[in-house]
Amino acid sequence: MDIQTEVNNYVGEKRKLVDAITREFRGGSPAKAIARLVVPAFSRDQVTQYLAAVALHDAARKALKEAGLDAAVSVSVTGIDAPREARIALAADPGEHAEHDDLPSRIRAALRDFHVTLDVPDGEHDEVTDALIDEYLLDGEAVRLIRQKARA
């Protein structure tokens, strides 16, 4: 038995299953129903957290497209393995946009209508401010997408 071949096969099949999970969800199947179907391969929490990240990803892409910012921003999901997050990063070169420094505030405004906001990776800072997030984005680093919290 060639262990490298088996590892490659496993990783390939895992990727196919994750792609099928994503397609089913985007096709309208409920996350909990999908999680029940794939429980032999992934835990229910793992699947529902991953699909929550997919939903954030899709909402952010739609918001950014409607705002005309889709070419300036890269939106991604980390995958079904931890940390299972949706993230964005600036994809535009500073020289391509005259208003490059203004992109973070325009991104926040576009996401706000979809009840999505930005956050830095967990545990890196005590106080997260718009200025800190802007710094991350303008330095080319990815930031997390999170659902906005309802006002009390």
C-alpha cells in the first residue's frame, strides 16, 4: 500500500464531499438536514458552522457586487476544518484605485445593508476598531466577516 496515494485519494474525496455540501446548501437545502446526512464524515456542528460561513460569504459577495466593489475585494471561506470563517481581503492594487484608502469604509457601508460587518482574527486584539480593521485591509491582510449584532 502506498500511503501517499491513499492520503491524496482521501483529500480529494473529502474536497468532493465538501463541494457537494456547499452545492446542496446553495441549492436551498437546510443546513441541519445536510448535517444529518453527512454525520458519518463530519460532526453536525462542523457542518453547520461551515455553512454559516458559506452564507456570510455569499451575502458579502452579493453586497460587494451591488456596490460595484466585487473586483476590489476577494471573499473566501477558510473551509470545513477549523476555523470555518468567511473572510475578505483587498484584491485591488493601491495604484488601480484613486480612492484606495477609502475602500474599507465603502466595504463596511456595502456590507451593513446585508447585516454583515468586519472583525480581526480571534484573540489578536482587545479592542477592535474601524481604524484597526482598515489597517489590516490596507496592509493586504484578510479580516473576518461576522453577522452584525442586533441593537439592544
